Amino acid sequence: MCSTFNHEEKKMKKFLNISLLSLIALSSLMLGSCKNEVDEIFDEDAVARLAKAQAEYIDILTSNGGKWQMEYYANSNEPGYVYLMTFRNDGSVTISGKNKWIGNLTGEPGNTPVYGSQTSLWEVITDNGPVLSFNSFNKFFHLFADPEDIPSLDTEDTDETGYGHEGDYEFDLMSYSNDTLYITGKKYGIDMIMTRVNGSVDDQVYMDEVVAMADSFFNSKIPQVYINLPNDTRWIVKNGATSILKIFREGADEISTAETHNVIITHDGLSFMNPITLDGYVIKSFIRQADGSLLCREDNTTTITADDLNRVFTIPTFVWKGDTTKMGGAFVQEVNSLKNELNDYGKRKLSSIQISYNADLDQYQVAFGCLYQKRTFYPTFYMTYELVGENQIKFHYTGQGNDASTVYAEKCPSFISYMNSMSTTFTLATSSLLAPVDMKLVDGSNYTYWIL
């Protein structure tokens, strides 16, 4: 019995071992088959999704005229630069810009912005995601990615050979919404945006308008402007004309608290490369308003303006020049009388009228340029002044002036009439609250333009 049991037991164990090995083999085959099938399914989906995204971005870039504004930053130490790009289905792209670096390429001196436009190649390639690649050299765009020394920045201890501006020419396409593409530099990781532009826009006209916009925002003659927050605090902004803004709270120590932020001037406004936070308010971009000020997109309340108009007008270093062709009321009659009287006084001509601050007397003065035999004489009359509110200034003619004023007033009585008309309170107006380099003095029906 025992012998028979052992023999049957061995047969049973052998059968079980064979069955177990078969099951293991079958299971391995099935698992391997399932794994391959899953990999193939997910691989195919990933490839398909990437190809779909690639096709969608190509369609986005080329549709509706294919014209886009790119807000381009080469690095965090330079301002941004606007480029206008027109993408076509044949793989060509026309890139247009106007900046001082293009000026350097074309031999223009200094910081003169120069327009340049060139057609090159582009494509959307696939990596970890869709990538916009400008894959043939465009001298007006790739200049920021060119690893050569930057001649205009030459100093004894600076050589940019090997990295240049450190700018990107390939961009990860991150997302698209409401005619805006959000992109990131593939190599240096700077976030940028592209916005759709009407396909009929003329590139050079557009870029000229961008440069003109920059001039209307920050003028080197205005020493500082202000960010006006909703909580009624002001932050001083300096160096605006460089687009590398120095910002600090009004009343704070500039040296220890000021921070620098690079911005880009676009066709419609201004944007910071990275959002800034002032008193808890997050600020990224501004839109130009009809009065020349800038209004914050994020809170629709924060503005950037220059100082009160009467304080701008009384900056001691400014000389304001009157435009005799843009005067009204009594000033028209007085200017005409002056011209006639000067002509009678030895064929003299009125060449200019200027208002400026006299530091020695702590007074304002009106100087009349009078041309006589290729020489210009300046009879000058003195005024006291008082600031009233934010945009008014009150002048009072003192009855005094330089030696020339005594001589000319005797021959031309209209000088005194003019100065008496200046003895009043003027309301000041300007075409731009951010760069008030022209000023209109209004007194009822009497008005005159004064230009810095």
C-alpha cells in the first residue's frame, strides 16, 4: 500500500509541477502581451497628441493673416524688444523690428532705433512638447542669440564672446487663449507672450508707432514719474527712458530700497518682464490712456503719471518756449503789436518767447528773443509765482527786468502789456500726463502753448 501510494504521489507531484510551469509560462506570455499592448497604446496616443498639437499651433500661427507681435526678452538685464512676425504655410516668416541693436548692425551711431525686416524660415518641431523654431538665420532677430561680443558694450573688463545677449531663438509653445500665445525660451526659460495683429498692418508703420509710444511714455527731460497705487501711496520711477526702471517708495531712501525692473514698450502700453508687487498690489502691465497716462491692466486703478503739472512747469532746469502761432485772446493782439513795434524799432524781429526759473532771484522770468543784424538780444522781465492746487500757477509781474528790458520797453510798450497779461492764474494742460513736455496755459479765452 505504501509503495503504491508513493508511486502515485510522485506521479501527482510531477503532474502538478508540469501544470504549474505551464501556468507560469502562460501567465508570463499573457503579461508580456498585455504590457506591449499597453505601451503601444500609450505610445501611439502620446505621438498622436503631440502631432495634433503641432498641427494646431501651425494653424494658429498662420491663420487670419499670420501676423503676430512678440514681446521678446533676451535676458533679465535688458529691456524687452517688440518684433512683428508674419508666418506663412510655405515655412517662411517675415520678422520686423526697430531697436538700437538693429541700428548697430546697420552702422547707426549710439542708441538710435533703426527699422529692419528680413524673411527667413520657421517650423513647429516636437520635443517634450511643440516648439516654435526659427531655424534659419535672421540677422535682425538672431542677433540676440548670436554668441559674439557686443561691440557697443565694450569696456576694459567686459567681453561677451561665447554668449552675447544670451537670447533664445526656439520657444516652447505653452498655451493659447484669446489670440494670445504663451511661450517660454527653450534654452534660458524666459516667459514671453505673442499677440495676434491684424494681417493688413504695415510692419514699418507699426514699429514706428511702437517707438513713438516709447517716447510718449518716458522722456529723459522729465527726471522721474510716479506709480500711483489705490491706497494713495506713490512709488517713484526713475530711468524710464532706458526701460530699466528704478522703483522705490516716495519718501524712502533711494540707495538702500530702490529695485530695478526691466520692461517692454509695446504698441499699446507697457509690460514688466516679471510681475512686481508694491504694497501688496501685483502689477504686470499697463495700457496707455487718452490723456497719456498708463492704467494698470490687473486692477484697473493703478496709474503711472508725472508729478503735478504746476510742479513740472516749475522744475528749475526747464526752459519753456512759447509758440506764437498757438495763442489766443489778448496774447494774439500783444504779439502782433510786438512784432510791429520791433519792426519799427530798427527792423528787429521777434524770434522767441521763453519762460524759465531765475535761481539767483528765486523768480520766474519771461525772455523775448529779438533778432537784430544777425544778433539776438533778450529783454527779460521778472515774475513771482505761486502754485495753486495741482494744475494751476499764479504769476505776478514785478515791474523789473534786466537792462535790455528797460531799453526795449521804452521803444515797444507791448512788452509791458504782455507782462501784465501774464499776471494772472493759469490752468495748465498737457497732451500727456506721463511725459508733459508741452504745456498749455489757459486763462479764460487767453491761452498759449509752451513747449519744453
